Amino acid sequence: MQQIEFKSRRKQLMEHIGEGCIAIIASASVRTRNRDVDYPFRQDSDFYYLTGFKEADALAVFIPGRKEGEYILFCREFDEQKALWEGAHAGLEGATRHFGADDAFPIDDLDDILPGMLENKQRVYYPMGRNTELDQKILEWINHLRTLSRQGISAPGELVSLEHILHEMRLIKSRTELDKMRKAAKVSAQAHVRAMQTCQPGMTEFQIEAELVHEFMHHGLRHVAYPSIVAAGKNACVLHYTENNCKISTSDLILIDAGAECDHYAADITRTFPASGLFSPAQRELYQLVLDAQYAALEQVKPGNPWNLSHDASVTVLTEGLVKLGLLGGNVDTLIEEEKYKQFYMHRIGHWLGMDVHDVGDYKVDDQWRLLEPGMVLTIEPGLYISPNCTDVAKKWRGIGIRIEDDVLVTQQGYEVLTSGVPKEINEIEALMQATHAA
């Protein structure tokens, strides 16, 4: 992503906070996996959104109107030995030359320099609660400044959440961001197609997972957006199943919830398909019901519509269908009011999508469901999960879990499905798998 994009975001942030104030945000930290091995590092989404800086041990400071420069980056100094063992890193010169900082200081000098930047500021914008050590330091620096009032130095009078401003910015995606999300969606769709083509009874779930990751990496996307779910048979009734270690049987439906990440932007796709290549009659009826619910939910995605309309539409279609199939009994309106459908459809229709798979942004504003706007990206993912232990329904339904999920961009006219590259109609899935099996 070009630095001009990050510069534009910083400018927008500083216009929000105004002169006389300061904003502070820290990078993610390296986490130990075991002994001297660390987990793969992934930068904090908010920090990366503003800086494009991918290193740990860094802190960004924004001071609108500062004569010496408004964007200051504290980071590690360049270390030749570290570069030899761990690879290149920016250093102070790289922070200004390649990452747009107006000024750069060693992170080890933070205690000496940052308190002076807090002097005479009206308020501090900061994501309190993410970094306990830094939280404590900032409070200590502010308290120390309060003792200097006789010297004409004032301490910030307010500590304000940075997330409120930043997450509102992140909620509306730019053209550059959408390019990243479209690539993540395209590659993820290709991976789901590969999984359908590869799947055979007798394979294990993790072998299918390997096919997904292969496709991601083959197209240059080295990281999954979240741990992949490959759930065969009754495992699909566990919403966040990630063991992926069971053998696939001929009669199983396979639920795959997986997506790649492209330069910190996530895709999130779920498809459900038969291991044999053909849906059984019971699987076909439940699957079509979930697909109908998704289409009804998609029709509610348009600018000016409240977020919750899609969920309400899916609930209505699913409850009517469950009554028709005999899984629920009674009046549809009453069943919806009493939330009886929740024993089979226990989650909501979707979530915001962006740099985080469950992305930032409020779903309600002033206690009212948020109105959709062009540039927002969300998932639409209805599902039905009939537990194998659900003895009050016919045996043919038990152990079936189905979810269909797409990534959807709100446009000026309505919506665009970013993940349309993977089939979801019954005949399309069966034709794809039958053609592969025949070959």
C-alpha cells in the first residue's frame, strides 16, 4: 500500500483531534510461543492503518500543529547484528525516509522524550486498556506534569479514547482498501473451489485445510485471516470448530469457513458441500432454506437501511422454513417473538469486515441500529445447526450443520458480493464436484 494512503489517514485523524491535543498509539508486541520461539508477528491493525509500519517495539505520536513535525515515530535503532540474524528493519532513518515520519526517536528514549510532548496539551487520545505497561506510564507522566503547574506547565485535562475516531474512519473503506479486499476475496474463493474439487470421502479434515492454505500461498497470500474451520458431519454443528482432525465420511456435509489475508485485509467465506458430490434429500432441503435466507438478507443491504434488517429477514425465512419442514411447530410470528429459532440459528447474520475479520465499528448509534453507507463491508452468513443430540426432531435432520457466508460491499446502488467466485447454488456445487470426481 502506498505511503500516500497512510498520510491521508493521518491527516484525517489530526483534523479530528485538533491542535492543542496529542494522540498516541503503540505497535503490537512480539509474543513467545515456547522458549526462544515467537509466534509469527502481526502488526496491530489500528497502528498499521495509520503508519504502514510492520515492526514491533514502536509507538506513533500525532501532534497537530507541531512546528518540528506532526507525526513522530519511536522505533528500534538500526542494529547490524539484529539485521544479520533476523532480517532488515527500518531504524530511525528508515522511519522518516520510507514510512513518512516527520521525526523519529529511539524507542529506548521514550521515557525521556514523550513526557515533554504531553506538556500543555488539552487532551490525550489513546487506546487505554490494550497495553497495561504503557497505560501506567502515561498516567504517571500526566501526574508528574500536574506537579509542575507552578512552572507554568499544564497537564492534559482529559484522556479520550482514540478508538472512537479511528474505528469510524476504518468503517468506510477506500478504493485502495477495497482493492486489497477484492484480492483476498478472489484468492479465498479459488481456495474454496479447490477444496470442493479435492474433497473425497476417506480424507481427513486437515488435508482439506492444507489445500486451502496451498491456494492462499500459491497466490502470494501467506497468512490466513483466522484459523480455518473444516468441519465434516456433526462437527459442523460446533460453530467455532477448529480441530480439523476427523476423517470424512461419504454421507457427510463439509462446512468450510476460511479466508486469506491480503496486506492486513481479510476475506471470510463459508461454504457447505457434500463429500460425495451429491446432497441427500434432507441435506438439500436444509441447504436450500439457508440459501434462501441469505438471498433475503442480501436484498436488505442498501444505503440507508438499518444494519438489523438483514438479520430480521434471515430469521423470518428460516423460521418459516423450519415450520414447513417440521423442525419447529406453531405460529411463525410467535416463534420469532419467543426466539425459538435460536436452538438452530444461534448467531446473528454477520459482522463488519476489514483489517480484522470481525472488524471495528459500532453496530448501533445513539441506541439505534446503524444505517448502512457506501464503502462499508460486511458478511452475510445465515446458518442452521441441528445438533446430533436434538432428539425432538426427525432423525434425518440430526447432525447437519450448514452455513453460507459471503463478503458484501455496500455500494451507491445496493451491494456487491466480493466472494461470488465460489459457487453456492446446489446444482453448481454438484456439477463442480461431479465433474472433478468423474475426471
